[in-house]
Amino acid sequence: MALTIGIAGLPNVGKSTIFNALTRANVLAANYPFATIDPNVGVVPLPDPRLQVLSDMFQSEKIVPATVSFVDIAGIVKGASQGEGLGNKFLANIREADAICQVTRAFTDPDVVHVEGKIDPASDIETISTELILADLQTLENTIPRLRKEVSGKKTPKEVLAEAEKCEEYLNAGTVLSKEIAVGNLDRDIVKTFQLMTSKPFIYVFNMDAAGLADKAKQAELAALVSPAEAIFLDGAFEAELVELDAEDAQEMLADAGIKESGLDKLARVGFNTLGLQTFLTAGEKRIPRLDHSSGRHRPAGCRRDSHRL
């Protein structure tokens, strides 16, 4: 099952650099706004050492890992909800994604311009959140009146209208809906029917330099800023260099840097988990496929929940 995670952020925060490294693609990564206009799509296999273990046991000819599709979306700027910059294209791409990976700049480099003229991760996150919130409020301006008519005509349950009105209250308070869904204040299944962008699962990637990766206090501060969403800290330039190496040299480079798991591997893993999927492994002589299934649905026939270690 290929799932789509949109990589979003302000211009020049390292989205395309991270996308290139993540997908081993060769997308333009330029030091000016809107280097990415049409979204670039790449399919990323999920690292899973269990597949090799099964392959060795069953002498399989082929290993088929699970995949996640990442989309490199054009940079957003203030006013995007009103069509500023490439706002309309950005919002359309966001709507098509299953989850949002927001890349935020947390490194200092005088040679790379910042669209706001300063390095302020909290402000950057607020800028994007505000544009998505405003766009969602525009959607609800049409949705709520329609639901009221349907409720009065007994075509729609009152609970659906109540949930839409709760969404509007949270959005007017400046809260992204994914946070309220995560803590149980909103019904995920009902809210999903409204097709609101801030209701999608969010992952926050902070693009840092070596000094930032060593600053655990700063990382804790940024993680608290986006909680309960997952925060990932990586150095996009380091990751881009890492993927150019063979597996042995890459592991040595990670070890020298004191890093156990590459930021990109963690991003692929967290991105997959954020979508709420379960994993099922099957084995045979022909191939070892990793089957992935939504945790909110029935498991495939003949499969049980994968909870053991090989």
C-alpha cells in the first residue's frame, strides 16, 4: 500500500534537499523561493531487518518492503490561504496528502536566505499553521450551513454538525485539529469527512546543523512546541552526503557522528507509523512481502497482529 506524505514548509528550509536524500532523487534544490513548483513524488521503501531474516529462512528470491510516497510541495508564504505566492497550488497538494511532514529551518547559514529574514522555528510553524487554519475555516463556512439544513431535514445526525462546530471553535482559537484529535477531543472518523487540512496527521522535521543536533535542550524545547505530534531532528546536508555512500561507509559515518539511526530512516518509519497502519509479514520461496493495513480496519484473512520478534 503506497501512502502519501506531503513535505511542506516555507521556502528555503531544506525541503527539496531532504526529499532528494530521502528518495535518492535529483530534484532542483535552489537558494530562492519556489524552487519547487510542481510537486515531485518519490517512493521510499521502509527499512525492516525482519524481512532479510525471513528471506534467509525461506530462501526467498525477492524481498518486497512496504513503501511510503513522499511529495515535495512548493514552499508556502503568508497569505497562501488568499492565493499569495503559490498558495492555491500548495493547498491543493496538501489536500491530496494523507499526512503532512512540515520541515522547519533550525540552522544558521548566511548563504541561504530566509523568506522572513530571521531564523525562528516557532514563527515558521505558526505561519504555516495559520494559513492552513484559515483555509479550513473557509471550508467550514460552506460545510456548516449545509449540515444545518441536512440535520433539520433529518438527513444527517446532529452529532456530525456538532463536531463541525467544535472544529470551527478550535480553529478560531488558532489550534490545528490534529492536536485535538490526538488527545481525544474530536472524533477522528467524523472530522475526516470534512476534508480539513489541519485534521491530517502532522510530523515536524527540524533541519539543523551539527551544533543543533548536539543541543538536547533546544531539541526538547522544539519537541514540546509541536507535541503531541512527532518531532524529528536531522541535518539535511549530512543526510544528503550519507546516502551517497555504500551501506558500510554510511554506518561508519553515522557511528563517527554518534548517531544510531539516520534521520531519513527515522522519518520513513515515523511517517509510516503516523498513518496508523499495522504490519503483517508473509513468507515463501518466491518473495517476502510486507503487507500493511490500516489499524482501524479488519486484518486481512489469515493474518494475525504482528507482535513477535524473529
